[in-house]
Amino acid sequence: MAGIAICCNLLIGYGAHQTDRRIFLIVPIAVSIAFFLISDIDSPRGGSILVAPQNLLSLSQSLRTQ
């Protein structure tokens, strides 16, 4: 997310010297990718990013042993 934000800021700063039509295409695509990644991480059961809840699994195992 930080990388996407830095790239967008660099593109906008670079475009301040001249008007380039590609910047108006690249920045919305980068922002939409960022929103996609946020929504993908928010859905735990499906999506392209799968994260195992390791801390919850270790907590569950430690509670069973007590």
C-alpha cells in the first residue's frame, strides 16, 4: 500500500511539469488496485490473498492444553 501511494505521488509530481495524458490513466488504475487489495484482505474465506490466522490458531491450541 505504501509503495502504491509513493508511486502515485511520484507520478503526480512528475506530471506537474507537463500535462501528460498517461498520468490521468495510471493514477486511477493504481488507486483501484489499492482498493481491490484492501477489499481482498478484508474477505477471509476467499480472494487472491489468503492469510492464515496463525496467532488465533496458536491461541486455540494453548487454550485446549490448559
